[in-house]
Amino acid sequence: MTELLCSPKIKPEHLARRAIVYLRQSSDKQVRQNLESQRLQYEVAERIRSLGWRDVEIIDSDLGSSAGMASARREGFERVISSVALGEVGIVGSRDASRLSRTDKDWCRLLEVCQIFGTLIADEQQIYDLNYLDDQLVLGIKGTLSVVELKVLRQRMHAGQESKARRGEMFKRLPVGYFLDPMGKVALHPDQRVREAIQLVFLKFRERWSARQVFLWFRDHDIELPANAIRGTGLVWKVPTQALVRDILVNPFYAGAYVWGRRPVETILVDGQLKKRQTAYRRAENCRVFIRDHHEGYIDWATYEENQRIMRRNSVNWQGDESMAAIRVGQGLLVGLLRCGHCGRKLHVRYWGARGTHARYLCKGEFADGGRYCIGFGSASVDRRLSKEVLQVISPLGVDASLRALEELSVGDAAQRIALISKLEQLEYEARKAFEQYDSVDARNRLAAGELERRWNEKLEKIARTKQKLSELNEKRYALSSEEEAHIRAMGDNFSSVWESEQCPPELKKMIFRTVLEEIIVRSDEATGTLHLTVHWKGGVHTQLEMQRPRSAAECATPMEALDIIRRMAVRHGDDQIASVLNRLGYSTGKGKRWNQIRVATARRNHSIAGQNRALPDPDRVSLNEAARICGVSHRSIERLVEAGLLEREQVTPRAPWQIRRADIDTEPIRSIIDRLRRTGKLVLQGGCTENQTILFTENKGDDNAGHHE
């Protein structure tokens, strides 16, 4: 210190400016625990004051910030550089060179600025003036040693960690469900509730095939899972998040494998700055350390690999997989299973129609590059054909399925009940423990007794709520009658009827398809209009199928002539009359079916044609039937009047109902001809009379219908 006080490098112009003392520690943990190091760094300020500076600024905003390569920006260090560059600083003090910088870039920048503006640098041993060559050399060596020291320490630390990891003994924190026994070996957690909760996650995933669906089940049933506390070593029970469920499912540790280095850190250049980031999770086999069968697992390795394949297939990642293969709501049953036999791509599903429920399978081909789709066809007929093939395989297993259904219905939601029972047992233990603590305290010490009583009451309230949930769950249990059991067994004997039932959801059918089918290769023969399907079953068996290619929407469109008739008739006539006329004229629907009232209404709706189910009443016009009834004659009499040109009629299209004006019936000579016909029984047209005329009166009502045609 005496040597520092007598240093000839300190000049009045240095003392006229302020002094800066810079503090830094590399991590938050060091800030919390290495308090002695902080104290020694703060003491540098007293040493600077003893050298003659009165204005001393302490910059400690970088406590907890690393100074290594690709670390976060240090605001405190930037303040030091800026103040020196403004010529406001006479000396920069720090306990040692490593506090100022751990990289050559920052160290050289500080030395360059201090040399230009004549700023001194002080550490615990000496004061340095950058105008002296010896001081530059010494500071350069100290800066280099600081950089090398960091690299050597990091290499030693990583080497020690990797060596311990290769023995399978490197643990920062064990996953939930495991603990270290007294011999330092990994073992399953001794708490039965913890083990059952972890096993329930894997059980529900095998049932639902989706991490999100597992999360939704736990959330909807209010079932808790254990999780590591953010601070401390205990476990906390909570309704899981989707991230927690996924972490359990993807962690190979639960399959008995030890891995190290799953997310290595890489240094990248972002906007001209080096930054560190963790890479994506590697597969267990690609990690730096992979030890299979390291400890006892909750599932075996084969089950873990199958779970990962299901989750990768569920991922909506268009770069990784060209098809969305997760089981979602929709009518397309073969989503994710179809592959184009021409280009090798997976087929996608698109939904069309007014309600967006008609599925269509498409191979995008060169469409993204301005080309055309490779294959496209409707799903209905293809799904039915594949369903028929699958039913032939699984129908013999229908009886086993019905027995399994009986078993599940009899036990109810056993998983939820077991979880609640385990939770109740733990709460009762905690309540007894809380009561013992409350009972042992002196009742006169109300400060302690009141808090312990509150904790005891909280446990009792949780016990009451859990018992209430168990009671509600038991009330929902339903005992099957003998008739219901017989009905379920009958469903197993006739599995095809269950498959075709509206109560069988598409999601269940999709799950069955993915259980028995590996993939379906589809080719289209444009010349013959057929589809060639190669079905790859689980286990390696292949089946060749051939079927007519489903026609596209353009090929199944309603004929334009039929649409023209519908458009002209819909103004006055009903859908039932339009269907009758179309069938008489020989027209059929786009799919080759006969017309009926519903199909006419559908065609009108699809083409935005206004109309009505039944003909609208018209006070000014009557049909052929109504005209004959009003005049009291037969249909043929009215037809003869029309043929002679005496009575006008309107007809939208051939074979359509006639429309006759009421006013025309009451005009002459129509009224006279009809009156004479009723008196004489003979139809005498204008300009002559008929010979051998038959009786045309309407006494015989049956004859009136003989000539009816509309």
C-alpha cells in the first residue's frame, strides 16, 4: 500500500478526474454465496480514496454477469468504456484483471481507450500507466492469463463432468420418481403414490396416443402429478402442465437409460454478436453418453422407442413429416397412412363441402412449384374398402374386445380412483403429523399454536374435499345388468355392425387402423380409372387391392340440362314435381342416382337456386286436374280444347305440369262448349262436331284419373 501511495504515475491531472471501481461476479450463485469475494472487491474503493481521489464511483451492475465469450452484454463495462472515452476518468480500479474481462477483445478495447485518454488502471498489487511499455506488457500478459485461466477451468470442469457421466454417476437433479439409495445407486422412489402417478402417465399415453390428450385427461379429472420444486429438494404435487407431461414422456431416464449431453450449447452469430444457445434435444442414442439398462425403468426400451415414434408422427412439423398423422377429429380415416406410389410423398387430407366434412386425399406433387397435384380422390369409398379388409382381420377378436369392455365398465375409472385413494392416504398422514405438532406445543404460546392449528385445519379441509370427490366417483359407478352384458357380448360377435354404427367415433376407427396398418401405397391408373393399393400390415404382410377411382366433384356434377330445368321450374313448382319431371325425361344425378325431393333441394342449395319443397298456390292459374274439376269434365276434354287451340296453357318444359289461367276458362267459346258438353255429352268444338263421341261426363270419377298425367 505504501508503494501505491508513493507511485510517481499518479499526477494532478489524474486526481482532477473521478475514479471508477468496477465489480463483477460470474453468476447469480456466486453473488448469493461468494460474499467474501464481494467484500474484497468493494474494499478497492477505499484503496483508491487513499491514493488521493475524492470522487469515486462504484459500478456493480454486472454482478452475476459472465465476461466470457458469447455472454450477455455487460452494461457496467460499457459504462466504464464510455466514461473513459469522454475523458472523465483518471483511474479504473478492480481487484484483478479477470474482473474486468475474460476475452481478448474486451481487454484490448479497454487498454486502447485508456492509453488514448491517459487513464490509469489499478489492481490489488500495482498501478499501470499505458504510456509505459513495461506496463502495457504486464497488462497484456495478465489479460492473456485471465483468458487462458477461464478456458483451462472450463476444460477441467467439463472433463470431470464427462468422466463422471461415462460412469453413469453425473446427476444434477434426478427426474421425478427416482432417488439415490444409501449406496449412491439410482432406484425407484419409495413413495407408492409417486410411482403410481408416473406409471399413470405412461398408461394414459398408451390409451390416447397423444401427449396433449394425456394432459387434458389429468386436467379434466383434477389428478395431480409430482414435480421437483424450483428451490429445495422436496416434491410438490400439482395438476400438471402440458410441458410436464411431455417431459416425462420424452425422457429416456424413465426407460432405464442414462444419457448425458442431450442439449449441447452452441455459439452462433446473431446481428453481429456472439450468443450461446441450447440446441434441440438429441435422440438418446446420439448423446455423448448413452448407457442402456443403467437402472430400473418405469417402461422398457422398446415401449419408449414406440412412444417416441408416435409423438414424432403426431408433430405438426411440415419440414420433418409431410403429413399430419395425429388422431384428430375428422372423417378421413386413413390420414397419415397413405403414401403416393408415384412420387413417394405422404398424402394429405382436405375437407370440402358446405359443412367442411367431406374428406379428400391429396398428394401435393409439384403443386408448390407451380405444377399440379399428383393424386387426388375422395375418401368415402376408399375408407369403406379398407374398413372391409380390416374388419376381416379383427372381427375374430370382437369377443375379446367385448370382454375387455365389460371389464372396463365394471371397474369404472379405476385410474382416477386409485390416484385419489393414494392422495387421501398421504393427506391423512400429513394431518396426523400436523395434529401432533399442534398437540405438542404449549397452548399458552398462541403465536405458535395459532399457526399450527391453521395448518392442521388446512389438511382437514383437503381431506374433506378429497373424500367428497371419491364419493362422487363411487356414485357414478354403474352396475351392468344381465341384459346389458348379453348385448355387449353380442356386439363382439357382430363387430362389423358396431363399426358401421353412428355411435362409433372416427377417432376410434383411426386408432384401430394405425394399430394394424403400417402404411398404404396408392397408385392411380388414369387409363382404366382405377386405384391400386398396396397395404402394409403390422408384422410385414402385404395385400394388393384394386378398386375404381372415386370420381371427382367435377365428374359428379349435376348435368347442366337438369340444372336448367330445375332453375326454370323452381319459380312455381315444388321439389317433388321437379324430381318427377327429371325422372320422366331420363335425367339422373351426378352420381347416377334417381332424383327425389331431397336431391333436388340439395342441388338447388349447392347452386343457389331459390325454390320450395311444395308448389306455391297461384290464384290466377290452375293445373290440368284443377281445370277438369272446376269445369266438371274429364282430363281428355281439357286436352282436346288445348289441342284445338281454344284454350291456352303454359308448360315450363316437356312433361312438366300444365298451367291454365282461370280467366281463360270463363271466356267464350270455352264456357259454351263446356255447357253443351254437360247437356248433350258430346264435345262440339268450334267449326264442326265430333262423330261417334263417347260420353265425357264426370259421373264416373274413376275415369277422370285414367287420363291423368303430370
